[in-house]
Amino acid sequence: MADQVLDAKGLNCPLPILRAKKALKDVAVGGTLEVLATDPGAVKDFEAFCRATGNELLASKSDGKVFSFVIKRTS
Amino acid sequence: MSKESNAKSLSMIVTKGTLDWAYPPFILATTAAAMGLDVTMFFTFYGLTLLKKRLNLKVSPLGNAAMEMPMLGMHIGMPNLVSALPGVDAAATAMMKNLIKRKGVASIEELRTTALESDVKMIACQMTMDLFEYKLEDMIEGPVLGGAATYIETATKSEINLFI
């Protein structure tokens, strides 16, 4: 279980990323945030976001409808 | 741009002020800021309308051959002769706003607020303020007034410079 969960379902680019960025501020360094999204573009975008910001993408999965991304805040 | 910052940076010249063209600069600015870049937006000519307190953005199918709206299970474009009729722009704008809401796309107001909250630097073109007789009190708080030299100085220090 992630420390915090952000529901970004139904939101389109770039809102899942922007909301995740905001939510990460409330996660302690070393803590995790799970983002739930329905935007298929978010898969590539969260990979890029994590590479650029240095946060760690611990998991990226989908149940066919909803995507789930678990991000570990590193700094 | 702060001198002590080692972050990568993005600058943009924003020249268009219609509802559709307002999206690319604000989406890229907010996303770049979220990814840790220093971002500067220079609003000039029609782009300057995007800094008004009261946004009344519109979209026009006139002269836009690529604009097709999903309607009745297909995509409908509009011949210029029809686009030129009174009320068509208003209808197209209403349709676009409805789509934006339905598809979970952010409003321009939300993206603009997010940009300001994420320390995106905004420069309002002084010459355009004079040219179109815009009043300072009609514009949002946050942007600084500046000109071409102000922008160019930023652009020379930025990794990415876009003209939109």
C-alpha cells in the first residue's frame, strides 16, 4: 500500500501529472504515492516525469480500465 | 531566471489567443514546471489576451480546414461559407467548451493558475499593451511588463525556446 493515493481518473493530459506533482509535496521523502488514472497517455508520461524529476516509479500497471502508478518520492 | 538555479529551462513566445491555441503553451509550461524546469512565457500580440483577468476565449472554424468536431458519431468540418455566418463561432466555441469538460481536459483558467503557482515567469509585452490599449487593471497579477530584449535575454539562457 502506498502512503497516499491520488485519484486522477477521468482527467486528461496534463492534469494527472500536475495533480501528482502537487500531491507529492505532501508525501515524506522516501514515502510513496499511488496515482490512479484512466488516461492511456499517462503511462509514458509518468515514466518521463519520474526520469526527469528523479523520483522512482516503483510500479506501473493496469487492470484494463484504470492505470496505477506508484511513485516513491526521492527528494 | 534565477542565476543560482541549475535546472534546465524552457522559454516560450505566446502569440495566439484563441481557446484552442491557448492550450499548447499552458500545458507545456505547467508540465515543464512540474518536471523541474524553469519556465518563462512571453505574451505578445493576441497571446496577451490570455493574461486578462476575465478570459472570454473563443474558437473559430473559419479558415481552419483541419477543424472537425465529433458529432453524431462522425466528424464534421465546416466550409468557410458556413463558418462566416453569424453565430457559428459562438456555436463552435460552446461545442468545444462542452467537449473540454466532458473529456476531463483542464480549463485554461486552471492551467494558468497552476502555472502561476508553480513559479512560471510571465512577461507581458509592453508594446502590445500600448498597441491594443490594454489596461493594467484588466490583467492578472503576476506577469511583469517587458519587451523583446527582456525575452531574448531569457531565451539565450534557455535550453528550449518555443514560438507558439
